[in-house]
Amino acid sequence: MQAIEAFVLDGRVTLVALLVLAAELVLLGVFRRETPSRTLLANALSGMSLIMALRSALLGPSPGAVALWLGLGFLAHLADLAQRLRR
């Protein structure tokens, strides 16, 4: 197995993606000198849920775990949309 295939198939790629997303939130908080908005947090939670769904699909045979993460991502997406529509 090639290195890139191993990186993806063992789920490490999802950990890197989660770390990048978390770092982005921290950096935005530092540079804006305030806590991230609810819209930004809902958007990030939606993205993190999708990444976790991918991780579940890569690492385990449980469709229930994938469905759970996708459902949580959908709820976070709806929260993001609600926040944006209120503006």
C-alpha cells in the first residue's frame, strides 16, 4: 500500500482535517479578538461532523455511526442556515 493510501485509509487524514479546522477557529478568535460567532461555530460543527462521518466510514463497518454523524452535521447545518437567515 502506498503512503497516501495508508494516510487516507487508516483515518489519519481526518485527524489532520479536524486539526486544521480547530486551528482555523482558534486563529479567527485570536485575530478578531472575540469569540467566534454562532454562525461560524455552527458551520465548523457541520464540517467537523462530516469529517467524523468520513472517519467512521473509513474505520468501521457501522453504518449507524456514519448516519449519526451525518444527522448531527445536518442539524448543525440547519442551525447555521437559521443564523444566516436571521441577519
